[in-house]
Amino acid sequence: MSEDEAARHRAKMAARKAVQDAEVASKTVEKGLLLVHTGKGKGKSTAAFGLLLRMVGHGRPTAVVQFIKGAWDTGERRVLEGFGGLVEWHSLGEGFTWETQDKARDIAAARRAWEQALALLRRPGLALLVLDELNIALRYGYLPAEEVVAALRAREPALHVVVTGRNAPPELVEAADTVTEMVPVKHHFAAGVKTQAGIEF
């Protein structure tokens, strides 16, 4: 690279840095966020647990309530429960609806999980709450979306909440601060690859 090219690059990056710095400086609001991870692609819960791990890295208390999913022996649960008082874990589902084949039982399990979530939404000092697969419970009508959204809006002001699962209802999308849709481009299941420890659980 010539001296002229290097100088042009430095000038271009300096101008870009000035724009980025001004953009960052203009953001002054600090509040608890409602984040929604939805879509048909892989990685919704995985991304939520990444955020939880980041919060634990800052020494802040977190909690997980798992809807639908039962007490599966997952890698994320093993490692995150090892952080003791910084991670509170509640797996209160009984499996996907096609596994239980009992709608009344599924509704009762979703209600138990939601009651636990309500207690955590009101807990002062909690930094991050993951409501894993809550969208599935909403999609099947196990919980009323309007009740859930109202409680999420009324949560502790500094509490960050991450809701995961396919088919986030419009009311939740509208209420959220950040919505990420995971889009499947290619998936190994289509090639006959089974679920594997460390990748799916």
C-alpha cells in the first residue's frame, strides 16, 4: 500500500469514527429492555443464554423460566447453574404439545411457569430474565397474550427480559424494544443429521 493510499484510508476511517462516536453519544436513555427472539431459524434460545452469560460476567443476578421444555439435561443448564446465586433456573414445561398430547396438562404447566415468571418480573435487583419458549405457549393459546404483554410492560423498570420461541404474537412484537427474527437458510436436519449434545442441547 502506498503512502497516499494509507493516508486516504486513515482519513476515511477517521471520518467514519467521528460519525460513529456522534451516534453513540446521542443515545442517552437507559432502561430495562424487552427483547424478542423469534422466527423459524435455529439459535433463539442459544442467543438468549449468550446474553444471560454476558450479564453473569458483569456479576448481575439473572433467572430463566422455561416454558414447554421440561427438565432436560442441557449443556447450558449444567454450566449456568454452576454460577450459584447469579443464575436461578426453572424448567417448568412438560415437553412439546405433540409429546404430552394433553392440552389441559399443557395449559396447567404453562400457567405454573407464568406464575413463576410473574414473581421474577416483580423482583427488585434482578438484571435479566429469560422466558424461554414463552412464544410457543402464546401461540397455542395456553396463556392470553394480552395478560402476558401487560405484565411485561409492568415489570421492574430496570429488568431486561428476553422472550424466545417461534411465532411471536403481534402484541408482543409491538411492545418489544428489540425483535430479532432467526431465518433458516440451511439446516443440518434436512440432511438427516440427528440432534447432538453441545449443538441442540
